[in-house]
Amino acid sequence: MRITVETSVAAPIDQVWRAYTTPADIVKWNAASDDWHTTKATVDLREGGVFSSRMEAKDGSMGFDFAGTYTKIVEHKRIEYAFGDRKAEVEFVPEAKGVVVRVAFDAEQTHSVEQQQGGWQAILDSFKRYVEAKKAS
């Protein structure tokens, strides 16, 4: 089953792309809630390159690595990657007031579809807030 989440970011495509693919930016927005954070991120943005984000509860009670391999990169348009036996695609679609960022991913079996959709949407909402705040400063 595929799950899709999306947001519209009021910023130019180059700023949106850079914030999505730069480790120094990723650690600032990649969290589904205020009690989690990303402590480390690595990106080798090329087909066959790998990425990893270390996500941890701020109280230190748990954490995990989200990692995978890029399978297709089309600058400012599309990122495809595999993580474990699952796949995801991120589309960057210019619109009048910015960029729609749409993420489609294979669901997993541990959590409900609603939990997965909610978590990924929360991360994307955090991304939107970060980019728009950074643009304004």
C-alpha cells in the first residue's frame, strides 16, 4: 500500500530543494513532534548514494536510524529512494506561490496507515515551517 503526504511551501524551489537535501538543514526540521529531534544527518545526493538521519526522543528513551539509498535524482524535481524493502518518491512541483512537496511511500506493517500518514505529514509540516521561517529571516 502507498501513502501520500504533501504540503505547499511558500519559498523558491532552490531554497526548498536545499533545505530538503542539506544535512545542516535536515537536523533542524526532521521531527514529527517537539519531543523528538534529529541529532545527525548525512546525505550523498546522487543515484546510488546513501542517506541517514538519526532520530531520537529528546528524553533519550529511544531512537532509530532512518537510512536508505537514492535510486533517482532529478534536481529541483524528484528524489526517489529505497529504505529496507520499501521505496519512496519526493516530488517538487512549482506553483504560483512556491513549491508543492509531495512524498509517496510504501506503508509498513507495524503501525496503522493513519499513524504513518500522520507522522510523515507532521515531518513535512515541520519542513514547511522551517523553510518559510528561514526565508523570512
